Amino acid sequence: MDLVGLLKSQFLCHLVFCYVFIASGLIINAAQLCTLVLWPINKQLFRKINCRLSYCVSSQLVMLLEWWSGTECTIYTDPRAFSKYGTENAIVVLNHKFEIDFLCGWSLAERFGILGNSKVLAKKELSYVPIIGWMWYFTEMIFCTRKWEQDRETVARSLLHLRDYPEKYLFLIHCEGTRFTEKKHQISMQVAQAKGLPSLKHHLLPRTKGFAITVRCLRDVVPAVYDCTLNFRNNENPTLLGVLNGKKYHADCYVRRIPMEDIPEDEDKCSAWLHKLYQEKDAFQEEYYRTGVFPETPRVPPRRPWALLNWLFWASLLLYPFFQFLVSMVSSGSSVTLATFILVFCMASMGVRWMIGVTEIDKGSAYGNIDNKQKQSD
């Protein structure tokens, strides 16, 4: 390991990133809370401000991926569609197999200039998580309980609110509902067999109702669906801890732009269309494992400097008073002060590990496991 690699793997560096992220995130959450007074006066101004505040948080994670670890994401796509990315609203259907697949999606959104406006269909529990969850709440993310009887009206109502959104956005859906594991895949294929659907090798059976209602509610304002199939070269198994340690990964993403008029309006036909889409995604993944490339023309959108500049701004604002505080604590010589410092350090260490653990596959959602097998039906 070279000197730079050794430096990137040090816990002190990780603690610095964590401190800047948490401190700046809480400041931004407080600023977002203050913008609530704008909602009844000028809703569109409220939205524009919160898009930019959201960018200040999410771009810090993108900075880790792009600038700290140096991970690159190559897009395989039709050159005619490439020019439209970032200039239109779109629903993004992304496979959910890797710990950092969401981060790769954010990286692409950043490179196309719409990271702050990105939306996602997420589980309701995340809305209570400080920083990310609170940020999502103020940017009108769509939250669901994963119980369709409860979600049908609330999700549709939230989606309809996006019809007059003033900024271009990507709306991300993981139609598989949970991250791929062998155990969940086995259960999912049992359900597919019971329903008479073709088996999938590299994906879980998609849950169609969330996709169908999203298409129905956004059909007139979203001109296309982006089918994104993500994989990593050389059988890499990327993790957020690896990114934090500065490990470079090589992502390949096959993006197909599908015009909204090609997707059936009828719910049953839309569901059948989505199942067919996942069979095609499975074939693309199989071909990738065989050849190491996706179809279409490879392109690497250039990095933009704003994610790095945003992090440098917050680091310069927050680190100097933080280190001043640490020096004063250590130099005081008080045993109580030193004990407090050690306690805070240990709590910070646990906090960093907890934040990383949230993304780990083996600690992911139990949704889709054998105890929830009955939930597999649409």
C-alpha cells in the first residue's frame, strides 16, 4: 500500500469526514426547517432553496466516491439518448444488488447536474433518520410503509405533488423492493414459480404496483423511463467502507431511455411490461458476466468540481473550531475532561461504524426474507 492509500485508510480521516458530514448536515437540516415559513407564501421558492440545501448534503457522499476513492462509472447508452440526460424529468429503474448502487446513481445525477433534485421511493422509517432522512422530507421524497393497502393513497398523493415541481429531477425506484441476497433470491424465485413467471438469475422478482402508480401519476410530466443496469468490473464487491478507505472501483451502467408512450397505461399490462423489462435486464447482466461489457457506446461523463468545493467549504468552516476545542480539552489536563474526550471519541467511532453498517448487505432489510414470504405477492 502506498503512502496515500495508507493515509486514506486511517480512522482519523474517517472521523474527519464523519464530523463534517454530521455537523454540516444538522446545520442544513436546521436551515431547511427555517424555510417552512416559505411554503404557504411561495411553494416554488421553498422547493428551489431546499434543492440546493439538499445538494450540500448528498454531494458530500458523492465527493467521497468520485474524489476520495476515485471510482469511475462508465455509461453504456445510445448516443442519441445521452444528450437528453439531465435535461428532462425521468423515472429511473435501477437494480439493487450492491452496497453502493445508490451512490453510483447519485454520482451520475451529479455529473448531469441534477443531484439536488433527485427523488426516490423509500421506506418510511428513513424519514426519521437525522440528516439524510430529514433532508429527504424537505425535498418531498416519497415514503412508503411497504403495505400496499396503506401506501396506495399516500404514495399517489405525494407523486401528484411532484407534477408542478420547478426543477428537473430523476425519480429512482428499486422495483425489487430490497437488496439482492441469495436467500431473498431463492424465496423470490419460489414466488415467481408459483405465479407462473420466468425465473431471474441476477434479480429479485419486481414489485409492480409501486412502479405502475408512479407511471400513472407522472405520465404527463415525465417523458421517459431510464432502465439502468449496474455492475462492477472484475467481480468487484464494492462497499461503503471500501470507498471510505479510498478504494477505487470501476462501475459499468447500461442505460436505456424508454419513452413513456411505450409503457402501457393499464395497470395489469404495465405490470407485465415491467416483468418483461426485468427479464431483459437479467439477460444484459448475464451477457456482462460473460463478456465484461454492456451493449451500446461507452461514455464517461466528466466530474464536476462542485461536490469537492462544497466539502472543502464545510471542512474549512467546521474543522478549525473543532480542532481548537480538542486542543483546549487535551491541554487542560483535567481527568474529567480527558475522560469526556475519550468517551466522545468512542461514541464517534461507533457512530461511523453504524452509518457504514446501514448500507451493508448482510445487515440490510429483512423485507423479502422467509418470514415475509407472504409479502412477495403484488
